Amino acid sequence: MTIDISPWLEKTAKLYEFDEVRIADAKLSKETQKHLRDFFNNGYHGEMDWLENTIERRLSPEKMWQNARTAIIFAKNYGPDHNPMDNVSQSEHGNISVYARSKDYHEVMKGRLKQIASQFVSKFEGQVKVFVDTAPIMEKPLAVKSGMGWQGKHTNLVSQKFGSWLFLGVILADAKFTTHNASEDHCGTCQKCLDICPTSAFPAPYKLDARRCISYLTIEFDGIIETEYRKPIGNRIFGCDDCLAVCPWNKFAQIASDTRMQIGAGPGLLRLSRLLALTDSGFRELFSGTPVRRAGYKKFIRNCLIAAGNSSDQSLIPIIISYLEDEVIAVKIMAIWALRQLCNDDQFQQLKSQYNDTQPELVAEWSAVI
């Protein structure tokens, strides 16, 4: 006979300010495993080789830890106090994804989960392991299996209580406990999340090509962002919320109540003029403790230059010019592209004449037809 730990978990999760906790057995279906293999076989992971290198362990929790029997999934609501789509039109500002405007959820959640895990072992004995995006474990399929929500057509978790705005953490246990029933898919015929994607990153419902995703391009991808994506990126300098924000289930979403998770706890919309003026140390100080630090200074500036090119703000031209002599080739190329968007023909030709001879590696960029 298995033990029902739900009452204790629900009480404890509430004490540590989690919004929901559910339980599933630590196995993933053959269908889920095939879906993951297809993702890699199609090359949808882009340059995220670290994902592919751990595919065998990702296939199911028990493949990563052979003693895993039960998965306890914790959810933390990070619902915004505004419609993120309203920020997309504010072109003179850099738009940062909702989740990254507050303290890094990894730090907040993992500390709390470790405390819960310690109490869990004291009460129920056995062994446990704690995960918050720090190991090859598929949190979303486990959350679906536990009944917390379903994976929408945008591949993210959708909850009837919290819409699209949930952080997930997992505690694996080596004992079997009473589990919850899996969720049903409630997307129906809706495909707003697919239609709104600026870069058409969804080749089909429930399939994401990360190589075209703005979140991947602005956070994970280190190189030169292809021309076809630069205009669609708009003012998004770290991540993208479009497919999450447009989901009709967000009508049930709640504003995050945890002060450490609220938008006001970190940088919100900031003018591109300020962001482009940041030094490396200024970048690290401004975004200290937030996920934005993950991008690194140069990648962040690369993204801001794309946003500047989409801003129609000609006052940014002088500071963009200063990046033409940057040591990072991707930064220089985005500066050229941004100037081509903002300068008139005479201005651009003058800059081209000034820099063309001293930067032979960029001749093609200066001559490119945008």
C-alpha cells in the first residue's frame, strides 16, 4: 500500500510560498521519449549541444537516477502585473522577458526545495534529489503527468489556474507514493500561440524549432543572428513572451504574490540609450542576481543593437557608431545593420567609406542590401 503524502506536501509547499504541488511516478511515456528524439533528429536544438549530449538521461528520470520512483513537482507562479504584449510596441526600450525581470528563479526555488527535501527525508526517510533546471530532467512532461497542466501547442506548460506563468522544480524520491492523475489537453482548435510567433518558430503544433525562436536567438545563440530574424526580433533583447502572453488561458492567471518573484524586484523596461551605454561592469551590476546575466555582456549588446536598428530612434546613431570598432565580430555586424536602418543614404555611405578600408572582413556587411 502506497502512502498518500499529498496533505503534508500541500501544507509544506504553502509554507515555502509555492503555488502548487503535484505527484507523478518517475517514468515518462514512450511517446514523450519519441518526441524528444525527434526534436534532436530534426536539429531543432540548434547549437545547444549540451542538450543532445544528455539525451539518454533526459528520456526518463529513472535513466538519470536509477533509484527514482516518484517525482514531486512544485510550481511557482510568476504572473506579470501587465500584458507583456504592450511592451513590444515600446521600440525605444529594450524588452526583457517577464521571467528575467526579477531575481533568478533557480536560486529562489532551489533553496526552498532543499529545505523541503530535508524535512521530507526526516519524515518519510529514503533518498531524494532536487532539480530546478540544473540537470537533464524533463519537468514539463512530469508536470503534465502529475495533473498540474498540459503542454500547449507552443510546447510550454499551461495551467487552468495560472495560465502560462509557472516556474517548475522537481524533487525525485526513491520510494513510491500515491500519485495524481494526468492532465488533459485543453487547447482545442486554438492556435493563437502559433500564429503570433514573430519568427515562425513552430513548424507544427506541439513542435518548436529553437533555431528560429527569439528566446534561443537572444539567450542561447552566440553567433551572428541572421538577417531574416533581425526585424522580427523588434525590441526583444532577452527572451520573448509572445506565445505565452497570447494564450486565452491567461484570463485565469494571477499576479505573482511572492515579492522576490514580482516584476518590481528587478529591471523592467529600460531605454536603449541607457542599455547601449553600459560597460561590462555596469551590465553585471544592473542585472546582478537576474537571469539576464546569463547572456553575457557582448551578447546582450549584440541584442540591444538589433533593437536599436528597429527603434527608428536616430539619436542612438552616435553610440551605435562606437561599436563599429568592437573586438567582437557579431557586435560590429549588428552595429552596421542598425546604422543601415537608422541613417540616411548619405550618412551611411560616409560611414562605409570611413570604415570599409580598415575592416576588410566587413566589406560584405557594409555592401549588403538590407
